[in-house]
Amino acid sequence: MDDSFFNRVYEVVKEIPFGRVTSYGAIAAFLGARMSARMVGWAMNASHTAADPVPAHRVVNRNGVLTGKHHFGVPNLMEQLLESEGIHVENDKIIDFEKYFWDPMLELRH
């Protein structure tokens, strides 16, 4: 496990605004590791061990699917957290994903 990479991922995820989401691949691209979306997923799976809270529920796959939902302990917790932020989810997929998508490449300075 690459702790420094995971910590860089967590710093990006902490910047995702309330009511917005991003993808594993968008985070990987922002960190200069475009082919490392899966590693971002591993970081999200381990995010409960981070020193500060990480809003992992705001990270989904490139199609807006809640692929990490099984790592939240409670089956529908990820969906509930997103819906509490005004993001509608049906069949484990964010409705109007593009509307809620937050791109760190556009929103954060390198």
C-alpha cells in the first residue's frame, strides 16, 4: 500500500463540495497517475483508517455508479449519504451524473 498516494487521494476527496461527486479516474488524472483509477478505489476502501474524515461517498465510477457501496458497512449507506446532499440515486447510479460531477482538474490548482 502506498500511504503517500492514499493521503494525496484523501486530500483531493476532502475538497469535493457538498452535493457534488467525482470519479476514481478524475482523481487519478489530477494526481498525474491517469492509469491508477483502481488504486484510487483502493484508497477509498481504506479511507476509514485516515486520520481525518474522508467523504468517500462522493467518489463513484466514471458512469456515476456506486461501485464502492459495499465498503460502507451498511448496504445503502453510500446512497443515503448522497441523497442527504440532494443527489438522486436509482439502481445504484446517480441520476444526472454530469450535473453533479466535480472535476478536480478544473476546480483545484496543481
